[in-house]
Amino acid sequence: MTRCLLNIDLGELPGEDEQLYALAHLANIACGGHAGDAASMRRALELCERHGTLAGAHPSYADREGFGRKALDVAPEVLRAQVAEQCGQLATLARERGVPVRHAKPHGALYHAANKSPALARAVVDGVVEALGTDVTVVGPGAGALRDATVATGLKYAREGFADRGTLPDGSLIPRGQPGAVLTDVGQARQNTVRLATGGTVDTLCVHGDTPGAVTLAREVRAMLDALEQPPEPMGDSALRLVLPEAVDRGLAREALCALPGVQDAVITEAHACVYFDPATPPESPALVLTRLRVAPVAPVEHPLIRIRVRYDGEDLPKVAGHAGLSVEEVVRRHTAREYTVRCVGFLPGFAYLGDVDPRIACPRLPVPRTRVPALAVGIAGERTGVYPFASPGGWNLVGTALDFTAFAPQRGAVLHLGDRVRFEPVDA
């Protein structure tokens, strides 16, 4: 599936929720025609920069009283000047912050009027080009005068669908004010998202920032788009492997996956989650579970801090120092200066992969693993560090020995769990 992006109309209302900018791929910023002023545009641009959201212009008929939702009788040349002025105001403020403006989407009544009239469509496109140049994408309906004018001018065009709007049998939007025009039900928005994003007819989906419950709707639409982009990979008939979003708490991810009906276990690795289930009852939407966690504003989980005393006597410590171009003492200082997080548990029962090692002392695994590494040896392998729970083969660079620590207890299992925090404390040899 070609990637489908979420765009949200923003900068229109006072007290707009910042989460909308974090959820949107594209922000369509009101630039004075129907809503917005210099202050709201500056705030919108700042939030786009903060959250890595692509900023775009959202020009309209000059109709603040009617919020741009009524078609006006405006000559094409006058309309071109209005669109250029609005987009130009946003572009000027964007240059002050160093934020590029690379797309434009007409608002409200202008969106529909321009798509029906070649003259108005050309006026809109010409106004956009006058203010923003030719390295810009116009967002609009899948077919019609607006798309034709954009393509004829040589600009890129993104076909748009609406996750929060109802449609008539012919596919057109139900006019605002009529029953079913605006969708606030999350389930309906999810169905729209799947239907449109997988149908091959749209490049971007819209959630309106002024729709009631916009944050909840946008969160679900973004999660669904991300889940569709990275579907699970079957592993036989009773397991699925999923890409694990970087920002998701590993412990919460495992709990959420294990809570799905039919799931028997979930294993978290560095970059993936593997779900094991009864083939008779495969789980529904495990990828959506993970992406919901990624976009949900959850309070930080309070994981315990475990302190491990280490005698830095490992046989590979001089080699790690030489690889880094540092003294042994500096390697020890850098290794103990960081607080690590348990990224996954595996290889041996209780073997916790801890990240992230200071890049200066990251050192590749041994090309040929040792046949025996002593229990409680502390090692470094690339950006990870950890403690061997038992004597075993292994290829990590040994830098020390953990003291007064048990990595695996027969009665309680692994001592370190996903998300736990770890600090190493040096002990004189």
C-alpha cells in the first residue's frame, strides 16, 4: 500500500489542542481568509516545527463571518489575489522560523467551487504559485477542475478523502447541516480510514480540527494509517511478527498484546513484537494495538531503578578502550554515567539487553564468540550492554563482573523486566 498521510485543518480555533499537531502528518494552517491571524499562524508554525509536522497553507474565500463555508461571487482575478495574499502571509511568517511551506489546500466552499470551475481552479493554483512557488503540492478532491489545473501547471497533486465526513451514494460529501455530514463516531472514522486508505483512490485523509472530538478521531485515524502501513508478518499459522514502534513502552506493548482475545503469549525483541495465538482464534488488529499505544498520550510508566555494583576487571576492557581511543578509566566513567533501559529480555533466561551505550564506547561483538563466558560477566555489544545470568557461550566484549546481583531467580524468573532502569556503580578491584 502506498503511504497515506493524515492532514488536519488547524490554526482555526482558540485553545486548539497541541496533540493535533503531533498526530498530523500535514497541517493545513488557516491564513486569514476564514480564520487565523499572525499570532495563530506563528503558534501553528511553532507547533509544526516542534512535532515535525509538514506545514501548509489553507486559503479560503475572504469570509471570516461565514467561516468560508458559503460560496461567494468573486471574479477569478480577485480570487487569485486573495489566495496569494493569504498564502503569502503564512510564507512570510514561516520564513522567519525557517519552516518550509510545501503544500496548500483550499478551505470550505472554495474547495468545492474551485473543483467545479476551471476558471476558479486556475485562480487558486496561480495564487498558490505566486506566494509559494512551484515546489508545492496542492491537496484537493480526487478528480475535477482543481486537479486538472494543478497538473496543467506542473505542480504535484494529492488526492484527498475525509475520515470524519459522511458521503452520498455518488461518493460526494453530504452537505454540512444535513444528517450524517459530520462523523464523530470513532468506529465510523475507522471504517472510512480503512476503505479509503486501501482503495487506491486517495493520497491523504483529512480530519477537521473543529470536528467535535477531533483529537480522539485523529488519534484513531493516525493509528490505523500507521497499522495499515506496517501489517503483521505471518510466521506459520499461529504467530505474527510486528514492527515495534520506537516510542512505545515495551512493557505496555506486551501487556496490550497479551490482553487480545486468543493471544497466548507476546515476545518483545529489539525492533519487533511476536504474538503467539491459537490458530482457531487469531487476534484482531494487533498492529493497531501497538500504533494506538504510540499515538496515545499515556502518563510515563514508573519503572524501578536497579543499581548493579560492578568490578571493572573484564578481559576486553583494554580492547574497548583502544577501539574508542580512550583510557580504560574513561570507558568505565562513560559506562557508569548513563541510566540504561531494558529494551528486551532473551538469549538466556534473564539476559536483559540494556540501551543505550554511550556511542564513544560502543564496540562490535566478537567475530567469533567465546565458548564460555562466566556468569555475571558485564559486556558491551554495539549500543547494548548487559549482564550474563549464567555461564554460557557469548560474543559480547567483557568489561567487568556484577557483584551481589542475581539476573534470574528460579522462584520469580527474570529479575530485570521490560522498561526497568539500570545504573552500574563501579567498585574498586
